[in-house]
Amino acid sequence: MLAIAAARLGFGPVAAVDVDPVSLEAAKENAVRNGVELEFGLADALSGLLPGAAVAVANVSLDVVGALGARLDVCRLVTSGYRDVDEPAPQGFELRERRTLEGWAGDLFERSEKLQRNEVRGRRDALGGTRMRPQSPR
Ligand SMILES: C[S@@+](CC[C@H](N)C(=O)[O-])C[C@H]1O[C@@H](n2cnc3c(N)ncnc32)[C@H](O)[C@@H]1O
């Protein structure tokens, strides 16, 4: 449902992953009904190959959300599927916003700035760029 909503909102390309073949079939049928094209993958998000993306959305249990952080190559992560007393902490992400409704929570996480800085530095090194030398004290 989330992948279909993302596609209908204009995001693309959208890849939908589920570990359950029945859920995946239902998503395929609903994508056709909604007139959107998605890439579908039968995979366990905690062990399978996940595509890199700008944004990932996950409506799954608290433990899966908590473990997803280390597996995702995305800038933003939108999660739901757990109660408002729960506070998932996906590794490498910082909570930016929380919304709640009738005891359920939805969270927006962004990749932590420290990690982003390291990634930019890593990319610069990989491209052979120069890094600023630390200034010597005057
Ligand atoms: C609450 S349902 C949400 C269904 C759908 N994502 C939606 O938003 O309508 C949770 C779904 O997550 C799937 N799921 C649970 N753990 C998973 C995992 N480790 N990897 C991939 N899918 C998982 C389940 O099979 C189930 O279809």
C-alpha cells in the first residue's frame, strides 16, 4: 500500500519489497487497480538485497524498523506499524518528526549528519579530491 501511495504521489521509480509472497501478490494486484507501475521483490528486508533510494517507507513491526537502519542506503526513512509508546531507533538515523493517531505512531528519520559528513568525505577521497588540512594554531 505504501509503495502504491508513493507512486501515486509522483515518486519513481518505486520498488516494493515484502517477505510474504501472498502480500506481494496482493500488492501487485492493487498496483494494477491503481494504475501504477512498481518493481516488486520477494525478500526479507533484514537479509536480502535492498535498492538504494532517496526515501524508504516501512510499515512494519518495531523490531524490524529498529534493525532496518543498518541495511538501508537512503537519506530519509518514514516508518509506522507500532504504538505511540514505542520509540524505534534505526541505526545511523535521527528522528526529525513524529505524528500519532489513536495510539499509533509514524516517524520521519533522516540519516544522521555525522554519517552524511563521513559519506561525503569518503566519496571525495574515492574521487581523488583533496581534503582540507587542519589549520595549525597561530
Ligand atoms: C503491517 S503489514 C503492511 C503491509 C504494507 N507494507 C502496507 O503498507 O500496506 C507489514 C508487512 O511487512 C511485511 N514484513 C514483515 N517483516 C518483513 C521483513 N523483514 N522484510 C520484508 N517484509 C516484511 C509483512 O509480510 C507484511 O506484509
